[in-house]
Amino acid sequence: MRIDAHQHFWRYSADEYGWIDESMAALRRDFLPSESGREMTRAGFDGCVAVQARQTLQETEFLLALADEYPEILGVVGWIDLQADDVRSQIARFARHPRLVGFRHIVQSEADDRFLLRPAFCRGIAELEAADLAYDILIYRRHLPVAAEFVAGFPRMRVVLDHLAKPEIKTGEIDGWRRDLQAIARFPNVFAKLSGLVTEADRRRWTPAQIAPYLDVALECFGADRLMIGSDWPVCTVAADYAATVGVVVDYVSRLSAAEREAVLGGNARRFWRLDETGPVAHRAASGDRDVV
């Protein structure tokens, strides 16, 4: 079963999506599972994990409601205020939903480059760890050393690094990023998404050959058993359509063994977020509707 580990959905409004600037004007419309489902089917993908794009409790409610309606949404990474005094009750409110698999905060947009180490934030993360929920790290390449400090404090929590921390593919810088990626990859509880890379390259002139060295480093650091494919749809569409975006990784892993390919293209996402335990993956496996091995 092929699983896209990173998709977004929204009903667009300028007030709530101010980060969509003129360079991404094509994203100023609704993007919903009915559209992404067609793209996934054409590209041979069976399901996805929906990831928050707004920092509101309403965003988490919205994504979970979509998951109730669209069975191809296998899991939801939502948002709660991890610095709030009532963070435990916020976790409990959403954790009852079988498709809720974790949370994310848009750390890359925080003015404080050491935000991940704030005591109030870490108290919230400790509550996530206690609840056995996963956390997505969304940062830029410069934040990687702080992120390594952060994950050192939570050895029992499942952590996934979004977009490989956005390496500077457009400029070709790789050595410093490689060093810092190696440092965070030493923690066995940290996985990484092969996602968001076409938008970090030259959006008009990128080639798979320009992205391949960064995939080489990711494979070297994490191995095939801790990497997941993700499209970052619809954000990826400012640089490439869905098929071309996922095709970069699908083609890259074609050189690996069958078991390694299956891991990167779906198995690792299933294992990391325990997607077999509840929801449509478990249903399909129990009913024999399709092969999920």
C-alpha cells in the first residue's frame, strides 16, 4: 500500500492563509480530498496523511471531519496550543478520534530560533510523549542543531522531520546541512519525510538530478527504514504537478530492494503512525479488500 505522508487541505481565505504570497498565487483557491484523490489514484497511491496548515483548533476539527468523509485520509496531524496550561485536555479532546495520529507546530515561522527548547513548549511535548502521540518538526535548515537538542530530551516520542528541514537545493549548499542532518538522525526515534523538495529547488528549472544528492544524504543518514515519501500537495504544485513530485522519489527508490522500496513508499508511514491499528488500513487488511503488505 502506497501512502503519501504529507498532504494539506483547505478552503481558501486570504485572512487565514496569509503565508500564500504572490509567488504562490496559484494556491489561492480551495484544495480538498476530492481533487487530491484523483491525483493519487493516477500516481498509484492508496492513501495519505493530512497535515495542519493553520494554527487553530478549528484546523484540527476540519481535518478530522475530512477524514470521516474521505477514507483515503488514513491519519491526521493536527494542531493544538502546546504551550497552553490546558494542553492535556486539548490532547484528550482530539486523541479520542481514531484518525488523529499526531500534532505539529509551525516552528519555522517563530521569531525565536530556539523555540523548540522553550520550557512551556517542552512541557506540552512531554504531554504528547505521555499520550504516545507523534510530533512533526517543521523547521528550516538553520534550526537543525536546536532540533537535535530538542529530540534528545524526548527519546520515547515518535518524531518525524518534515521536508528534510528544507535544504537549500536552489543554491546547491549541502555540506552543512548534511552534517546537521547526520546529528539529528543519530536518534533512532526520528524519521524523515522525503517531501517538499521540489519547492526548495529552482521552481521553474529543477531537475531530478539536482534533487538526487539530497536524497542520497537522507538515505545515508536515516536508512530506508526511517524515510517516508510525501508530496506536500498542493504546495508542491507551484513547482510541479503531483505525479512529477512523487515521481522524483519513486524513481529514486527504484534502485533499492523491494522491501526497502515498500518501506519508503508506505510501510514506514504505516509503522510510524500505527495506521494498521485503526481506520481504513485496518479495515482493508481485515476484509481482504486489497493487499496491504
